[in-house]
Amino acid sequence: MTSFPDPDGVVPLLRRGTVMVVVMAPGATPEDVARVVARVEAAGGETFVSTGVSRTIIGLVGDVDAFWQLDLRALPGVAAVHRISDPYKLVSRQHHPERSTVWVGSGERRVPLGPGRFTLIAGPCAVESAEQALEAAHIARSAGASLLRAGAWKQRTSPYAFPGLGVTGLEILARAGEATGMPVVTEVVDPRDVPVAAEHADMLQVGSASMASVGLLQAVAETGRPVLLERGHTATVEEWLMAAEHIAQRGNLDIVLCERGIRTFEPTTRTTPDLVAVPVAQAASHLPVVVDPSHAAGRRDLVVPLARAAIAVGADGVAVDVHPHPEDALCHGPQALHGAELRELARAVRRLPAALGRQDTPAAYPRS
Ligand SMILES: O=C[C@H](O)[C@H](O)COP(=O)(O)O
Ligand SMILES: C=C(OP(=O)(O)O)C(=O)O
């Protein structure tokens, strides 16, 4: 704003419910300005024009989506158009200042995810057999996890990699959840599988590679099941929240955001865990935010340190891979924790929040 010699003309614009700012080019004529004003006012908006020494800026008040459709950037003399308000509404904290809690499961198996709690989600990356899933579920439960995760359909990069057991895997997972008293969360990759997944799982996950698949987002939303929405590994926080808005628009606000690493130039880890995204997403949105250090790092040795960091940065939970025999795992064995490592992580989950001054309810921490 210092480039504007008339700051008094700028500040009031931003104080009057401005949702968008149009910056005119230095050589813009009064006719160019009038054309922008006329187009906005014809669309039912209000304009506040601030004429500086070298530039004029126009603040717009009204329906930001309607203004966006006007394509003001294409008008003569317009240098830039900036949104001031969030491009999402239902998931925004601007319209819903209280942070939300999402409940997964029913009856005695109901598990909360949200402020004042730290929820441990654990399980194998993929369901491989009834024995493996049940063993992993017992390890997870005895360590103190309250939600069981595992994939029946895996969205693999290679068409030759293990794709999951499909509906058979789903049934096995549901039985493992029942046997251990944990609600289950599983990923859906194809919208056609959503109904059967919703029949067997308590929460549906949309994976990183599907984050922007609008058809899938809408299909999971319409089941009414809570949704675990992974951040796309090339998505900005804003794009992630717009994906969540697609779910919310279908009337389903039971959405938990999961930060699982983003693609950067750093090859040491599978993706780069973007922990700053946790407080950023929590400030922008009322939805709970958890972290998946297993898929983010792809390395077992980093999962516990990253989970500690996730607690410190204020995450509402972590989702981690655990496997009875990681060396034999059919999917992502190198990132899967052994039982002893999961118990170490669970100790951090019990002790760290209070040590770090978090106000979480101790009763909600995993027991073990
Ligand atoms: O587990 C989740 C996905 O399948 C995974 O992130 C893709 O992994 P891949 O590249 O090993 O297939
Ligand atoms: C987090 C997962 O996968 P993705 O790599 O698609 O985020 C997962 O399988 O749980």
C-alpha cells in the first residue's frame, strides 16, 4: 500500500466490507474507471473509488462470486483484480468462528476429532488379509488408537503396484473395526465404489491424488459419512479448502482435513511435510486438521518425530501406518511403524499436549 500516495483513500476501502479490489493501470483513463464501476453496479455491487497520484484503485462490495464472473481483468485500463474475501464460504472461519468437532462412528464407538482433543488414527496402509488387518487393528487399539485406518482401494502410481483387495478388503476392515471396537476410515478412489464403502466404513477418505476430483468429492459428501480429505501433494492450502467446500456445498460439513506432505525439490523424504499448513488451515477454516506423517515422509524413522511436531504445531490428531510385519507389507512397508514404535508415539500423544501448554482434555488421549 505504500506505493499509493493517498493511504487515506485506501484504508477506508478495506474497512467497508470490500470483497475485491480492482487496481487500474497507471495510464487508465476516467472512462476506464467508469466502465469498471458501471459493470460492477449493473451486477448489483457497490464501488469505492480511490484516486491516487499514479494509480486508481476500486474497492468492490457485494457478491464476490458474481464479481468474479464479470471478468473485470479483461477491461481496458485494468492492471489487476484481487479477491479480499475467501474463495470458500461454508468451511471458512470468517463465517463460522468456532472451530468444529467432527464425530466418527456411532454409539459407544463414537470418536471426536477437533479442538480440545488429540485423536490417534492408526492401521495398515492397505488391507492385505484378514489376519494382517486384525493383527494391525489389535496393535493400534492396544497402543491407544481410537480410529482404525486402512485402504481397500489404493490409488497407486504404478499400474503394477498392489491396488488393494477392493470390496473384500472393505469387509475385512469392517470386521477388524468391530472386533477391536474402533470406527474405520478407508479411502475411496472411484465414485462408483462410494455406496459400498459408505455401507462398511464409518468415515470415507479422499486421497491426495483425488483431492480435486469434484465428482468423487460430491459422491462422498452425499453419503453423509464424515470425510477425511487429504491435501493434494501439489495443492495450496486454498485449493485444499476449496475441495472441502465442494463437500460442504452438498450439505456435509463433517470434514476433517489431513496434511500429508507436498511435493518440493527436496528428495530426502517422499514429500515434504508442510506442518505450517496446520495452523494456517485452522486459522482459515473451522474444520479439524490432522497430519499423516507416514505418507508425508515415507520413512518409519521420521514418523514419531513428525508426530511430535504435529502435536506441537496444534494438529487435532495424527494418522499413522502400523503393520504387524512391515518388512512383508504389500504397500509402503518402509513407512509402517512396528507396534513398539506406535506405543512410543502414543506416549507422546498422552504427554506432549499438556507439556506444550495445549488445553486438550486428557480423558480424550489414547489410553494404554
Ligand atoms: O498410500 C497411498 C497411495 O497409494 C500412495 O500415496 C501412492 O503411492 P505409490 O506412489 O507408492 O503408489
Ligand atoms: C494418505 C494416503 O494416501 P495419499 O498418498 O493418497 O495421501 C493413504 O493411503 O492413507
